[in-house]
Amino acid sequence: MCCLLTYGCLLRPHREIRELRWGDFSENLSHIYLSGKRNKSKKNRIVPVPKFVAKELIPNRQDLNIFSNRSKPFNISYFKTIWYKYKIQSNLIEENQTLYSFRHSGATDIFKRTGSVRKLQAALGHSSLEISLIYLRNLEVCELKEEDMPSIY
């Protein structure tokens, strides 16, 4: 579930996702409302939840964490430990792949489909366009299309 939320909603796994409560979701599970106190940019965010993520969610009481099913989230190392154990057992995960890799893949997908740095900025919850531009540099996204290139008539 953490990987789905990281990829599909572009949330940061070690805080934004780990601290999610069922009360952070809209009634129909179509949006997540993140308080500025619980995200890196310190701004309130409303994050759309794609249908492929929503169909995996089984809501519980509003005050419960979606992973621990208690009022408090698991400790800060929880996802890191699970990821490490899974990585050892799986031959699908590359050596340098992290939970954040899913966020990068989701960001690449958004940028390829929209071509919009502004939409990417909003989806990632970056406080400035400059941060998203730096982020894009590492995504290895081809911004040019064949029709952008010189041609001979």
C-alpha cells in the first residue's frame, strides 16, 4: 500500500504516508487532505487519489492510522525496515531502488502525460517551481519530440 500511495499520490513515504489517518481521506476516498503541519512544504495540500489506489483502501475509524490501525503511526523506521527486508527477498528490486523511486516514477508519468512543470510542482507538493525543475533534471525525461527537431522539407 505504501508503494501505491507513493506512486499514485506522489506522497513522501516516511512521513506523509506513514502518518496518514482515515480522517485525512474524503468520504468517497477520492482525495487526501494533508495538513501543513504534516508535510515538507508546510502548506495544506489536497491530493487526488487515483481509482487504482482507492480500490485498495478499506476505511476504518477516522482517528486511526491507516497502517497501524491505532491512534499513533508506526515508528519512523517502519517502512525503511520493511523495504529492506523485501529488497533482500525480491529479485524484482534493483540495488539502488528505494521507496522514493516510486515517487520519481509517478512524477515522470505525470510530466510525460501533461508536459506541465506547474502540474508536476503541485502534484509533488513542492514550494517552488525551481525545486521541481531540479527534480526534473534527475528524472531523465525526454522533453523534445520528433516534431521539435530540425527537418528538411
